Amino acid sequence: MTKTTMGALREIQKLDDRIRELEVRVAAFEPQLAEVEEPALVAESELAKAEERLEQMEADARRLERSADDKRARAAKLDDRLSKVSNLREEAAVRSELDLTRKAIEGDEQEALQIIDRIRRTEVAVEEMRTTAEEAREAVEPRQRELLADQAELTDRLALLRGRRDTLLEDVGPSETKVYESFHESGRSVVVASLLEDGACGHCFGLIPLQLQNEIRRGSDMYRCEACGVILTTEPEPSLEDTVGPPVQVDGEAQEESDVPSEANNG
Ligand SMILES: [Zn+2]
């Protein structure tokens, strides 16, 4: 157990605080990004629904056209049969069926005209919605880019801190690493604490037996407070500013204070 190991553990502990803080800040961008994008998503969803309606109408028009084609073929056949009838009764029967078929064709054609009219009007509406959706998408992009850039800056910093943490862990022995990581994973933020001048634990302030104090001051092994379990050291707390720089500030983060004017004039 060297003093370097303790120094490394102390720095890892500070890094973990900063890492936790950054993880929260990175995640906080997600609802903000969703909110910024919403107007574009709403306009795009309306456009998609209108396009679907248009496709349905076009399918209806095609189906109607096929049906009218079938009836026209049937009418042509009946026409042909009319020239070959052998008696009046047969002629009357064919003529009656031909009349019915022609009426059905007329009905189909009427319906097709109505659908074509609806299609034209829907096409105009779809074009308008497309413009609206494109404008909405363009309008959200600058803010979205800003937020994503800020989020990326924090994510980069997070990667840097995690890299530094990995490097430091290489200098820490397996048993110390195990103790540290099990504490850390259980959600405790204080794993390593100072042995105070008066011989108390820097975390729980319980008094450490004199013999143990001496061992800790020699720094020959890893000693833990019997009361609270933290690893005790006389190694000074390192400054993260020296190794990973100051905390990152970005403009796009949701601020506590709002832009809304004060409501002092209420009532
Ligand atoms: Zn303690």
C-alpha cells in the first residue's frame, strides 16, 4: 500500500462525483431536445396522415377504373350478342342487361369523377402541409444543433473523465479496487476519507484507535474505519483542476431562473 494508491483512490472518488454530475446533465438534454423538436414532429405527422389518405383515394380510383373496364368489356360482348340474336325475346333480354351494364358504367364514372376531384383537393392540401412541415423542421434545426453541440461537449468531457479514471485504476491494487468499486456501486459517494489531525475518521468522526492511526499515517496498507467502513488516509485530497480541468459550462443547459418577468404586479 503506497501513498500513490491512496492518492489515486482519492482522485477517483472526486472523478466519480464529477462523472455522476455530468451524467445527470447529459441526460437532462433529452427532454429539452424532445420539446424543441415537437412542432416539427407534429407537422410531419399531419403530413404523413394526409399522404396516407391520398394513397387510399388513389387506390379507390384505380379499383373503380378496373371495375368500369370490366363492365365496358361486358357491354361490348352484349353489343356483339345483340347483332346475333335469333328472336325478339332474346333481343329484349340482352338489351335489358346491356342497359343495366351501361347504367352501372355511368355510376362508376360519376364516382370516379368525385374521387378525382377529392384527390386534386387533397394533393393541394398535402403540398401545403409539406411546406409547413419543411418550414417547421428548418425552424427547429438551429436550436437543436446548439443543444446537441452542448450535449456532445459534456459527453466528450465525460469520456475524458472515464478515461482518466481507468488510467488511475491501473495504479490501484486489486483488493483496493474491489473495496472501492463495491462501495461506489452501492451508491455511496464517500469511499475514501481523511484521517483527521485529532485521530478521528473524516467521514463519521468516530475516533480511530491509536495503533491504527499510526498504521494509517505510515500508509503501509489499506485501513478502514471500523464504524463507517470508509478507507482512511492522510494523503491530501487532489485537485481535479490540475488533471482534468475545471467543470464544464455550456450555454444550452436548462437554467433554474426563467425568462418570465416577475409576477410582482399580481393582485
Ligand atoms: Zn468512519
